[in-house]
Amino acid sequence: MHLGLWVALWIANTVFTYWLVWGGGSERFQGWRAWLIVDWLFAHRWNAGQIGLYALICWVGHTLWFAVGLFVPGVRLPYW
């Protein structure tokens, strides 16, 4: 994957995660729509805080993968 696309995808992921965690986006995904973010059988039971925390933890993992991908082009695969 080209470095520019790698960076653009990470920026898009960061903006979406920011909106979920601090912009109130997780409140819009409560209920059955949480399955779109969480992809878990019992996601409909999660509240906004749990959805935001899950997104933040995933973002940390994506950021680590992004940092490795900056220096090792072989790991630049779509990560979501």
C-alpha cells in the first residue's frame, strides 16, 4: 500500500475515533447500531461509554500498527 494512502487511512480512523469518543458519536451508536462498531453479539447492551472505550482501545492498536507500517512497508494492509 502506498505511504500516502496509509497515512490518509490512519487520519480518517483518527477523526472517526475522535468523533466517537469525544464528539458524542458513541451516543448515536447505542442499541442495535452498536453492532456496526463493536461487531459483538451482545453489543446492543453496551452504553456510550463502553462503545467509546472500545473504539479508543482499537485506535491505540491501529496507531501501533500504523507506526510499524511507516517503517516496514510489508505490514501496510487495510486494517479495518
